[in-house]
Amino acid sequence: MIYRMSVVFNICFFLFFISLPAGAQTSEEWVKYGNQVFDQGKYEEAIKYYDAALNVNASNIEAWFNKGSALYY
């Protein structure tokens, strides 16, 4: 059972990252993508971009703030 959950988690994690824009490399670029979808009202999707920004740079204050805003909505 635990093995299945691990496999499912890894597949979901992989699918999440291949769905993100391939060109983004910096934390600031991820935040930019997140802001674009946030402005369209796609808050759940924006959170994924802000998380990607935080994976690159956990000290990115803008990513933390914007993620908090998206979680609020």
C-alpha cells in the first residue's frame, strides 16, 4: 500500500513539473508566470508556480507573499 502511494505521488510530482513552462529557470521567472495566471483568477495554478519559485529560492519574499495571496482567494 505504501509502495503504491509512493508511486502515485512520484507520478503526480513528475506530471506537475512537466506541465510548468520549460523555459523558466529563475525564481523571478516562476513568480512572473504565477502572477500571470493569478491575474486570470487561476489561484490554484498560481500556487504551483509560486511553489516552483520557492524551490529555486526559498528566500524569495515576493513568491511567499503572492502564494499567501493566492491561498487567501
